Amino acid sequence: MVKADWKALMKDGRLADVVFSSLRYEVAPDEYWYFDFPVKSAAERAEWAGTTAMWKAQRRFVEKDAIGVFAHKERFMQKFGHLMASGGDSFIYARSDFSRAESLVGGDWFLKPADGQCGAGGFHLDAKALQAAEVARILEVRLAEGSRYILERCLVNHEALRRVNPSCLNTLRIVTGNDGKNAEILFARARFGNGADVDNLSAGGFATVVDHRTGRVVSDAVSTNTGRAVYFPKHPITGVEFRAIEIPHWDKVVELALAASRVEPRARVVGWDIAVCEDGVYLVEGNHNWCKILWQLPARKGMKKELAKYVQRFG
């Protein structure tokens, strides 16, 4: 939400509409703007799945005692580690422990809070040419003492994706459904960074629709960096046309997502974050609370009816 929008609300009386929409359509204030409610009719507003509708559905998709497997990165690594890139571990950061800085020297790493969401707090640390004292200074600035972090060897995208945005690992969000007998891809999105260390929309990144049958990007990219949904046919930094992108190793992406969907039977609809590299594909994370923004905005349409169908099939 941008400040100018709130000022406008107070002037034109739209605050009442925001409150009404939160009650009638179960959308949060930021979703009111992302979904462009100010110019939508009542029927159009009803098409969008907001926070409450998603929360209710996702509690049907994933049994309560399985949520922790996805909410806690260390538990996730224990269960899904065989599908992830090798080399990850976890640690509690202590400024007095200089050995952590020494152990990172010479490597290329990605660090993220063990309890983080949406890429918050994660960052790339290229320590290949750094000394231990330099690494220690970076950790002192970037890490919170006493907090737990996940340490992963930094993955490098396939060139076809790295040329779109080289600043970070660009990932796929593949959402699968598994009714206990059959597993399938429900939809796919590709995320691209915008010069930052992560590719999340919340960090200023972009999201596009991927045809889950072919692996081709079939939409412009959406950004929510201004507090509204803004669409880009080309990446503003590299100039790559989003609709010209074809995801490499797509058959392996599908195979990995379906394999992941069979690991935890208590979770029937999950959003998998997958990295595509030159040498193959790797599972990065699993999300029991896959994002309604990432799902709907790239397609430029509300998916509440689709959500109801998923509940009927997998809830």
C-alpha cells in the first residue's frame, strides 16, 4: 500500500469501501489495491480469492499436524532433503563464534532465516575472494545474534533464466494437487528478480504465468512494488521479453514437483519453489500457504471459482 492511496482514501471517502470489501469479499487492504477493486463491479470483485478464502481453503488442503513441516525450514529439509541441492545446514548465529565466518570463506552461499517467509531476510554471500574478517563483518550487519539460519550453497540459474535477471536465483512456483491416488500440476508461475538478492514480489520482483504443459511463459510480468499491480512486457533492466522465455528442463521440473507432492500425504495441495540450473532442477522450498497474489495477478483474473474446485477435489 502506498501512502498516497491512503491520503486519497481519506479525501474521497473510499475508506468505507475498503472496510466493506474486507467484510464482504474477505480481502485485506493491500489486496483491495492489488486486485484493482476501485474500478471493479460487485460481480468482478466476487471473482477474487482474498486472504480469508485462501486461509480457509489451505487449512483444508494441509492437515494441521503437517503444517509445521512446511512452516519450519529445518523440518522441511529433513523430510525433503533428498530432492534439494546438497550442502545445506542450519545454525544459530553468535557474533562471538568466529568459526562460522571462517567456515564460509571460499564458498558461494545463500543464507535465510529458518522461520522466514516470502524471502524476507535472505541474502547472497559470495565469499570466494573474501577473508574471514570480511565475512564476519558482513554477518554482523546482516544477521541477528541468537537467531537461527539456514545455510545453502548458492545455486546458479540456467543461462536461459540468468539472462533475464542475473542478480539472484530466479525460481518457479509449481502448485500440485494429490488426492492420494493421483498427483497433477494445477498451475505454474515463474518469478524473476529485479536487481535484488531474492525474486519475491514482496522484494520488488516479477511474476509470470507459465503454461504447465509446455513450460513457456505466456504472460507479461506483474510487479507490486508500487502498491498496485503493474505489468511489464520486458524486464526493465535486461530488456528480455517475458513471453519469449521457455523454461529449460521442463520435463524434469514436472517430474520433481510430482515427486515432492508424494512425500507428505497429509499435504494435498502445495506450492513448490524449484530452481532450474544448468545441471538439472532442485527443490528449494514447499509452501502450504502458496500465495494468492502470485497465483492471480499474473493471470489478471480472480481465481475464487478455481479455488472452490480445488477444495472440492482435494479438501
